[in-house]
Amino acid sequence: MTQIADGGAALPAPGQLTEDLVRLALRRVKDPELNLNIIDLGLVYEIRVDGNNVDVDMSLTSPGCPSGPEIMGDAEQQLQAIEGIGNAMVHLVWSPMWTPDRIEPRVRAYLGF
């Protein structure tokens, strides 16, 4: 039986790790200054799933982001909380630099960007 997650996406079978499942977990991570999740902000650049292992490339809104350590730690916590996860690595990348253009279009319109 397929379960439907909030937002209408089908949940994978227990023990099956997918990019969508990782993305759902990362939606719980918010930038505390902007109160928006890191997926909608466009901070997550790439998610790689290999069996039960996950690598995430993400950035921050700026290299001097005072909330950077908190955001990175929250992302790692959310990944580790996924049932059946193996190794979960969050890599901080600066190329390309984040810009407001990376914000999800509906959120960007709401914010007036």
C-alpha cells in the first residue's frame, strides 16, 4: 500500500531511501533569520542517494551567515533521523554562490523578490 505524504507525494516503501524522502526531511530545516526552510530557499544544491547513504551539497545565504552552524547541524540531524539511513554527509559549497534567484518561485513572489 502506498502512503501519501503531506503535499501529495507518494512515500517510499519502508527502508527505501529516495531523494524525495531526503528532501522531505530537509524541509524541516529552517533558516532562523528568514523562517523559511532550506529547500524553498534554494540552499540545497544536490542530493545524492547511494543505497542507504546520502550526500547533500548545500550553501548558505552568505559566507558570513551567523546561523550557518545551526542550519548545517539541523540538516545533519534531520538526515540522521531518517529511518534506515546509513552515512549522511552535508557538504558546504560556495559554487555557485547563492542568490535570491534560487528561492522557490512561489516563495520568491510572496517575499517580493
